[in-house]
Amino acid sequence: MTRPIALVGPTATGKSDLALELAERLDGEVVNTDAMQLYRGMDIGTAKLPVAERRGVPHHLLDVLDVTETASVAAYQRDARAAVDATRRRERTPIAVGGSGLYVQALLDDLAFPGTDPTLRARLESELAEVGPGALHGRLAGVDPDAAATILPSNGRRIVRALEVVELTGRPFAASLPRPGRPRHDTLLVGLDRDTAELDARIGTRVDVMFDAGLVDEVRALEARGLREGETASRAVGYRELLEVLPDDGSEQLAEARRRIVVATRRLVRRQRSWFRRDDRVRWFDAASPTLVDEVLSLVRTTS
């Protein structure tokens, strides 16, 4: 059966374009590993490739959640693995594409995620609504100071999850987090990156293009469908910053939101680099190379 490929690395490096080129040459199908592209309607702000631009290449795990639904890594793992397995049975090449590190790892590695307890989760979420994330963060600091040091006091959802895991397992939250292991199906990991200054410039241009393409109207439409109530979707870069200023859409407010989207995207890039660079299985390429496609194809052929 064909060996799966995973394209990873920071946002705005060109992973989607490379995936199409590889898919056409390797008879491939794309499996999304971007957590926010799971959401229907979150198109412009996630740089989701429009259907008309997919060149007929099948894409999986796009547009599968409403913005009010909370993304689950465990559910994603189940569905994405099924998509990869089905693609291989068709004797086609699965090409996983995206920059959400935990989702990539959930697909590629034999990981088990801590379970959840609906009653415990409901109790913690009720407490979160009653006393706020700051108070729960203080409790987390008492039972798991390492986890509290890495989770923002404002991130109520993550605080609740950490407290749930600690209570369920009796171990620190960090002990439950997955670590890189042997890839399933011996997946080939290909990393794309660019010079930092060049990538910063691309991000600024990309955000401008998103605004010109109607990002503000997209967020307005999604707000009407419950985006503000979506625990996962409302925190997506680009959407969070606009929700903070809408319905006020004056030029100054939108200019400030644009600036903060650029800053948040650059911070995201740093986190993505940190996540993927620690995995020594990734073979890195300069996304600006004019021979990038040939270089990656050469690697695929020599390691098959």
C-alpha cells in the first residue's frame, strides 16, 4: 500500500499548494490537519482552499463541524485515520496537510488520549460559568502548578480540561499529553518553512488579502450562526480579533483588529515552529525554493 505523507510547518508557508502538486503527481488525496478548517463557513480566515481551486483532488475532514461545536482531538483522530485508511485501500497516496500540531500527531502516532467524564466536565463547566476562569486557574495552580504555568488564566476551556484530567487520572496534566512516537504506516513527514522576515511579510500580505476577500462579512455571518458561543471556533486567529470589535466596524477599529491578527499569526508561527522542530522525524525544506516540488518528490521516491 502507498506510504502516507504529512506536510507540516508554520502557517503561510505554502503547504496547501505543495499538497496539490504532490497529489497530482502521486495520485493522492488530501486529509486536513488544520483544526479550524474543520468548521463550515470558516473559509477566508483559515485560508481554506476553495473547491474550485482543488484541481479535482479529493479533500477530507474539511467543513465537518458547525461553529457552535467543540472540536475533539479524539474524534478527529478517529475520523482522520479512517480517511487515511480508506485512501490507502483505494491505492492512492494520503497527503495530510496542516499546522495544528496535536491534530497532526493524533493522526500520525499511536496515541491514546485521556478519557472524559460528562458529569465531572459538567460540574467544572458550571463552576467556570459561576466563578470565572481566574478562580479555576488558581485551583489548578494548587493541584498542578506546572500546568497552570503553561495555561493562560483566561483560557477557561483548557483549565477545565486540565482539572478534569488531574481529577480523573490522579496525575499532572502534562503527564497525559502525548509524546512523539513511531508514525502509523511509517508516514513520511515533510516540513516547510521560510526565512522569518519573508514569512512575516507573507503574513501581512495574507491578512490584507483576507480583508479584501470579505473576512469581516464572513465573521458577521458566522456570528449570526453562533460563532461567539463556539468554544473552539471563536478563538481562531482572525475570528477572535474581529469578534472583539464587532459590531463596531469603524476604520480605526478594523485597522487595529488587522494589526492584532498579524501579530497573533506571527505568534502562532513561533508556536508551530517550536512544536514541529522538536520532532526529529520531519525532513525540512525551504518553501521558497524554485525546485521545491522536485526536491520533495525526490525524497518520496528515495524513501519509499
